Amino acid sequence: MQVRKRDGSLEAFMPEKIVVSAVKAGAPYEVAREIASSFKASSDVVDTPSIREYVLSELKSRGHTSVVSSWESYDKEKRKS
């Protein structure tokens, strides 16, 4: 599976990136690993917003709403720069 980044480039899907992002936002390591390993795309190429939506949805469904808020705050700040 490949990931289409915001700049249009493609890179190989690396579940570790989901784990790192979720842990940095405050998710427990095991939860982050479970979410990363459960991600399945419906095509060979997936865009980053789809991955982010899936991860945030999974975090919410598992009761980690503070992690979702932290992730979204970071996302907003990053987009400003």
C-alpha cells in the first residue's frame, strides 16, 4: 500500500508513523499499535487525511477523546506555519 502525501508524492505505508503520531498526542503505546495494525485501505493508494480520519475515529471509539483533542490542536497549529 502507498500513501499519497499532501504534496502529492507517494511513499510506502508505514504503520509505525501512526504509532508515533498517536503516542505523541498522548495515546497509550498498545492502543496506538492496535490502531495502526488494524488500518486497512480499500485501494493500493490511500491519502493522509483518510488515515488521520480513521485513527481519530478509532481513538474516539476507544474513549481517548483527550488524545483526539491534542492531535487536532497540533494539526491546526502545524497548518498555520
